[in-house]
Amino acid sequence: NARWHDGKPVTAEDVIFSMEAFKQHSPQLGAYYRHVVKAEKTGEREVTFTFDQPGNRELPLIVGQLYVLPKHWWEGTDKNGNKRNVANTTLEPPLGSGPYRVKDFVPGRSVVFERVRDYWGKDLNVSIGQNNFDEIRYEYFRDATVALEAFKADQVDWRTENSAKNWATAYDFPAVKEKRVVLEEFDIRSSGSMQSFAFNVRRDKFKDPRVRRAFNFAFDFEEMNKQIFFGQYKRIASFFEGTELASSGVPQGKELAILETVRDKVPADLFTKPYTNPVNGNPENVRNNLREALRLLKEAGYEVRNTKLVDAKTGQPYGVEFLVDDPASERFVLFYKPSLERLGITVDVRTVDPQSYENRLRQWDFDIVVGSWGQSLSPGNEQRSFWGSPAADQPGSRNLVGIKNPAVDMLIEKVIFATDREDLVAATMALDRVLLWNFYVVPQWTYRKVRTARWDRFGRPDNMPKYGATAFPMVWWWDKDKAAKVPPRS
């Protein structure tokens, strides 16, 4: 019964078209679906996918998550008679099949979705209790301060707060004190992530892991956390932070057995030492860590001459550029910069607009950027795009760092082809440990909650989804009784 918003049915041809389009035009999804070698119609409402390798337990689920596109719409023409192209961006709202459709939008300012009254799936069990709003409007702001003021002025109903400073200092206005605005934090249980200063190891200056490790010794997270983040954050110590997939201590059991298969390709220390980030935060620790950073740099062939770090053989000064696209990231880098300069490193900070930033990332035209990789509780094919050698040279992939490491490639395959949960956890921990001990990034910080502020006009179920964090707006609704107690918008 599935149908598009124009009333036409969702067909097997739509499914096949979608798979082919994603594989052809998206480097990331092309890697994701690389083992899907054929999609064929085998019934009126049936498509059969053929895989080229057995044993990938996740792949059928991944294929089941395929975003289905309307073939007839994408192969048609727009209102101006121009043929549509699925590979190109467009300001024409695409045809969908879900519970909402685009009603109106202003590029760069707002998007309005309206509920589809005759949505074909509204009576399915999976839909009951969801999609309760007639209209949902998303507002976009170029300036974070303006966005906060819009919320305080009751021009926006719901706000997710990403600033530790704002959370600590900006929510003391009358509506909060009068409980017309509710402040609430929701636990993040569904995923882990790595947020970091990420090196472009395609560049010679970062090829030596001792150099990369030296940058970590120079990062005074503890002082930054105190001065900028009001002590709210903790340091990230895993690419799967906050989940059972994160490595810890020294490898044991199945993880150790897996690592033995790549022993000759990984740092020896990872077998006998737990990975830890350097701890700064006081003058003595800072001095000791900077001395260790200089020792590592000297081992890697650098020395300080006239306060500048140079290549000991060529005399070439060592400098780096941090590429950022927002003031918040610039602020963090500027805090980090003096520590690196104490090592003699020349540091430039370049802030560009988001479009220029994305273009430079696609061309691998950067030294260091803020790199983030979100992880699910069931890692699989996406790890190839994150860390796999082929992805290092593939524009548009998530392998920002440019990792080409045979051990990492082998461990990725062990993750993908794990036969049960125990094997998956062990293989992922092994992958995590090898990534950490190669010092591809300087880990940043995490806060395992979502901070939210809302005008108290909404209701929600007593039992919230375990893995949905806020689950807003999916399972929430407009509560008329609450709304009646909150004065109307100004």
C-alpha cells in the first residue's frame, strides 16, 4: 500500500533505481553498498538483492534501510520543463512518501513541513503515537546569539543547546524562573563518537606518529574545560566513546587474539599499555607534557632553533594551519595555539565560510580540522568509509585523516564479518585500540547528554524510547492544557 505523495505506488522499480543511484553518485554509499552486486525485480512488489560475499550479517539490515526514491519523479521534468538529475542539488522540494511533506521554505532561513492527512502508513503499529503535529517549522540562524535570543523571545518553541557556557549562564531569564520554560537533559545511549582535531596524514608533516602524539601532549584539555566549558565535559578516549565497543585497559581474551593476527603491523605498546590521554591542568603537568612533546619531536627529526621548530636536516620551519568554519571552533583552536607555539610550531588559524570549508575538505586541502565520526552500536560497512585505505583517495569519503593502514583494513573486515555480538565487540575494540595507538587525531571532549530548553506547551509519553535521546518531535504532542497556562507568543 506504500505510495508517494502524488498518489502513485512505490514500486520495485523505485527500489532498484534508488540502489543504483546511490551506488553511482555517492562515494560514501557506494562503499556502504559495495557488496550489493545486483538488484532485480522478482515479483510485482518484490526486489531481490545479490551479495558477492557471505557472512556479512549486517548487510541485509543495511539494504533494508535504503532510502527509496521515486523513479518517475526523478526521471521527469520540473515546472520549468528542465529534466531533473538525481546527482544534482536542487531547491525543488523532492517528492516523498512519509508522514510529512515540505509545505514552504525560504533558503537559508526556514523550512515548514505539513502532516500528510492520508499518509498510507498512519495506521501501522510503527506509526501509532508518532507524527502528532499538523505543522513543524524549522528556523535557521547564521548567528548563535540571535538564535538564543529568538528562543528567549518565544519565537522558537524548542532549542537544543550545544554551548556549555550558555547552559551555565544564559538560562536565568524570567520565563525559566517562572517555569514557563523547561530545561531538561536527555541521556545519549544509542551511539558513541569521536570528536577531535584531525590530522591530514596525506601530508608529510603528519606522517610520523610521534609528531601526531606530540600534539596531544601539548593539548591542555583540563584548563580548557575549566575556563571555557565550566567543567562540564570529559575527555574522549575512544572512537566508540560511551559504549561497550570502546577499548580499555590492555587487550584480553578475544580482542587480544584478534590483535595477535596483526601484531607485526601495529605499535607494540598497545599490547602492554592502556591508551590514555595526557593530563594537564596544572603548571607541573604542563611542563612535563611539553617536555615529552619536545622529546617526541626530536625523535622524529625536529629541533628548536631560535624559538622555532625546524627540520633538523633541512632547517625548514614546522608550521600548521587549522581550518575551521565557525567561531566556536576558532575559539577552541586559539586556546590550543599558545601551547603549540611553546614547542616552536608556527600556527595559523583560518576561518572560512561553510561552502569553502566543504570544498577544501573534499579536495583534502587542509592540515588540521575538527573531525567527528558518529558511531552506532552495530558498526559495519561504514567503517570502510571512515578508515579504510581505498576511501583515503576517494573524494567525499569520511576518511578525512587519509588513513592507509593494512592492520586497520584487516580489522575493519573482522568487524564487518563478525559472526555474533561477542565477536563484533571484540573486533571493534581491537579496531578502536589500533586507531588510538596510531594517534591519527587529538581527541577532544564529550558530554553524554543532550541539553534542551522548551516552552512548556508539549506532552510526551511516560515511557520514552531508550535510544531516542529527546525523540522530539516524533513522539511528542501539543498539550492544550499546558499551552493554556503559558502566555501566547509575543
